[in-house]
Amino acid sequence: MHERDANEREVFYRDVIRDLIKNQNASVLVCGGGALDKKVLESLGFLDVTISNLDTRMTGNEYAPFKWKYENAESLSFHDESFDYVIIHAAIHHVSSPHKVLTEMYRVARKGTLSIESRDSIIMRFLEKYGFSPVYEHAAVYHNDCQYGGVNNTDIPNYIYRWTEREIEKTIQTFAPFFWHKFHYRYGTAFPSTPELENKAKIKTLFLKFMRPFFWLFTKGFPKQQNLFAFYIEKSTDPNSLFPWLTFDDAEQKIKFNKKWGDEKYKTPKR
């Protein structure tokens, strides 16, 4: 990753966490994590952090003082609500089932999940179509000895899955249909670095540099067209936030259908 691009991402990443996760004593799980996650969370004063990934080269001490664990984000080994927060940065698009990662993060979080990925915007589609931004992540594999960095950290370049707000909301409301969740979105820009890695991409690079100030002005009016997209999903623990057709059964300690609401809403079925 280009140094300038990395710095813009790092600043965005740090600002989003500072804005949305204010308790440094909270327990945090990072999925698909690495050195940047350690750097950002350590600089913000977080103490109880577990960084997980699928890197078989890890010995377990690389992220000290934080913990490390070998975990597949599509199928986490942790119990429900094991951590206060679950974070993932630029890693969902490396898996074979992106929506499963969102639901697994939600499952093991007590308070909320934070993801930073790329947004499926009109501008990103234009950049993909004309080769200014990759559709499949070949560079990540090539610069990891042609052995790692692809889908599920293999040598097969992954498709770069990009998100929209509506898709995120449908995924979570389907997985946890108990109340209307609160979704928080943030948008930012990082200069595309992939063309600079290519042998024959000088024209692409010059074009992107030329267009950068125009893009900056454009995104002031249309912030969702930026290529950094953070989405925070807040989990509720308030029984009063349940949909009216649901109720919490204290005896069974579970959410159930509210028959009283059903009796008022529908005609009694004939037997």
C-alpha cells in the first residue's frame, strides 16, 4: 500500500474509532487484523484487545501487548457477546462470504461492531470499469510472495466487495429481527495506490493526480462518493426497544412472539 494512502486510511481509521468507541477499557476483538490495527488502537489507549486473523505465519507475540488468535471471521469460535466491540478494517472483502462476517461480528459483540470498507458508489464503479481501481486484488497476493493476501488469506486474488448502507441494514435486520438497529456511517477518502504499483500505469496515475482536487470538491457536496466507508452497528440491550410484536419472557429468558399484540392486530383464527 502506498505510504500516502496508508496515512489517509490510518487517520480516518483513528478518527472513526475515537468518535464512535470512547471507552478505552472496553474489550475489543479485531477480525482480519494486523499491524495497522495494533498501531491505531494502541495509540488511542485501548488495553483489552484481541487481534485475530488467518495468518499461519504468526507466533502469537507479534501484536503484544495485545493478544492474538487464529480465527476465521466467517465462523468465529467465541460465544455470543464475548466482547464489547468487534472491529474490522479493510478485511471483509478478503472473505468468501462477506455478509457472514457482519453477522458473526454482530453475534460476538455486546455493544456494537465497526467496519471500514469501500462503498459501492458511482465513482468507484467508474474507477473499476476503466482500471483505476482493481476489481480483484492481485497486488495484495503478488506483494505477499504470491502465497498470501487473497481470499481467506490464500494465493487466490479476492473480489473486492463494496457496500451500500441499504445492504448493511438489510443484512443485520434479517439476522437480528428484534428491533430497529441504529446504524452510524462515516465517509472518507484515500488516494488509490494500485495504479502506482503497475508497470504500465503512468497515464492512470497522472490522471488520478490531476483529478484529485476536482474529486475533493465534488465529495464536499456528495460525501457518499468517497472510497472510505465506515459503518457502526449499535446493539440494544433495552427490552423496551423490542418490536411491539415481540416480548421478553423473564421465566424462559428469551424473546418470544407477543400473543397479546397478535390478538389485537388479527382476527382470532377459526379452529
